[in-house]
Amino acid sequence: MAMRTHPPAEPMERVLVIKRAFEAPARVISQAWTRKDQLLRWWAPKGFTTPWCELDVRPGGTFRVCMRSPDGREHWSQGIFLEIVDGERILFTSASEDAQGRPGHETLVTVTLIEEDGKTKLTLYQAVFESVAARNAQKERWLSSLDRLAEHVTPQEHRSRPGRL
């Protein structure tokens, strides 16, 4: 039997929390997450495109998204919406697909929105990843995608300001 050289990661080490401020009202941010025409514009890291998605935005509804990398590779993901409170919270499962369209490891994503004076504080919570490395890789993808979301929803006159909390 092989001896372990590293203890397993604790569940809290495999949880991702990202906080971000946006120069836009919460309803605008919420719509960017729940409307296909808007999601297609920002849902992928910089350099990627989102050529296809299907959304059934209701509790129990599903989604499926294709992201295309700069080298043309497709990355598919899917999930189920568990809760949608317009302008406040979106809760859904998320899993990448393998080449046959089967979901892999599933995580739970909670996006909360708090509006103050026409600006919105977003908190994204995603758990539990299989490993710290998987969490860290997803963090980089989310940070890049949220940069694209900010460009999509922020009025032109506010775009030069950084928005991370």
C-alpha cells in the first residue's frame, strides 16, 4: 500500500469565493446571467468565445454552454438552476462534460447580488471542488469571465475603474 505524502485537502480549501463590484444595477447583472443573448457575450475567459448555449431559467431548469478556446477546442458544461431571485441570487449546479456529453464532477454555484446606489456587489461561491488545483484553475476562469461581464454591463464612462473587491 502506497504511503500518502500529503494529507487530503479539507473541504473549505476546495471552496471558491470571489467578490466583485460592478458599476451597474443588480437587475442588469442578474439579466446578464439569465438571458441567452447576454450570456453569449461574456460567459468565457478572455480569448474564448461562447458560440452556443441553451438556458431554461427556472428552478429545475437546465443549461448547457459551449466555450471555444483560441485554438478551436470546445469546452462544454451543463447544470441545473435550483433558485433564481431576480436581482438578488442565482443558485445552480455546474459540471464540465466529457467528450460523450456526460457530466463530470458537479459543484454548486451561488451568485448573490447586493445593490447600493446603482452599483452592485457580487459574491460568487462555488463548492466543493475535487482538489485545490481544480479550485484554483476555476478561479482564474471566473476572474477572466467576470472581467468580461464587467465590460458588458458597465457604462462606457465607468470602464476605466477597477472593480475587484
